[in-house]
Amino acid sequence: MAAAQGRLSDGADGMDEPTEPKERTDSAAGARQQDPVPPPFRTAVEALRSARLRPQVEVEPTRPPQRLAPHAYALEATVVDGDQDLADGRLVLLHDPAGHDAWRGTFRLVTLVRAELEPEMAADPLLPEVCWSWLTGALQGRKLAFGEPSGTVTRASSHYFGGLSARPAASQIEIRASWTPREGLGGVPDTAAHLAAWCDLLAQVGGLPPAGPGDASVVTLPQRRGPRSR
């Protein structure tokens, strides 16, 4: 696949650095309180921060969405090969301690992945099905338990005219998806393994060869500030 069209904007989808716990007002007592960060969510985020990742995938925290769940943490990633950005994406970890009927769990992972396509690949009628299989295959390849997957695969083409007519036509693939990571001990899913699987997907979309779970070239995500509820 060709290089991605730049990196995801810091302000896209209302995301930026994780925020402090949101204050709320107790209507009965009128007292102002802060929503605490639940221990399972804190543990899940710490696992994301300590995950070992492929060196070609550059990952950094970004601001999570504000209204999807009581607690959220987001990462932004770019697949880099030399001076080329091959693919980029965003992964959001959501947590609702009360559970969510649609999730069938208390955690949910939401992602956006995108990359430019070579013309011959863009013309493949089976491309959306193939890209979706890359997502599920990445999770299954890491032997991860997950449920309730849903999403879309969008293929878009741009043709240039007038003053831009010298530019060649361009095509892009975009995967938007979400799934429920099954919870393990202490009600915490293996978020580090899910992040590694997501990086496998990013690398595959970007056209890099696969790297096994035990690949010696992986690196550790630098330590950052801890999780915050919204």
C-alpha cells in the first residue's frame, strides 16, 4: 500500500491528552465530588502503557472522546517506514463499571485505521471483506477472546481537476470497528495483547510483513502519565 495521507489530527473526534476526573454535583447534598478511576480501568490502561510493540509502529496517547463512556483512554499510532507514513489509526479503550448491554461487558475497544491504496488493490471487489478479515484475524492470531465485533470498511477514491489535474487519482481504505475484549482476572481484559493485535492490523494495512507475538524487535511504549476518567 502507498503512504497514508498525513497523521491523524490531534483535534479529530474531540480527542487530545487524557483529562482529569470530571467533577459532578450530588443533587441531594449539593456537594461536589470527583468520579474516581476504577482499579480495573487503571490496570487496563497501565497494561497499554507497558505493552511491547513493533518498532515501525509509533504510538502516543491522545485525548479520548468525552461522552461514549464514564472512563476512556486513547492512543494514536502511525506505521512508519523510513520517511513514509504507511498507515495511521486511533484505538480507544472505553470502560463503564455498570456494564453496557450492547457491549455485553464493562470494556469496549473502538478503532479507526486508514491507509492509501495502490490502484490495483483499490479495484479489488473483495477488498472490504479482506480488510475486515485482517481485523478479526489479528485478534484470533493472538488467541484473544473477544465478542460483539461490529464496524465498517470504507473505500474512497479522489480524482483531481482544474488546477489540481496534475495530481494522480488516489484511493484510501478506512476501517472503523469496535469489539468487546473478554475480561480476565479481576475483571480486566488483556489490553496489552489487544493493542499488539491492533498494531498487527495497522502493519498489515500499511503493507508490512507480519511479525510473530515473540518477535525480538518489539519495543516498549514510553511511560506516560496515568489514566484519568473524563
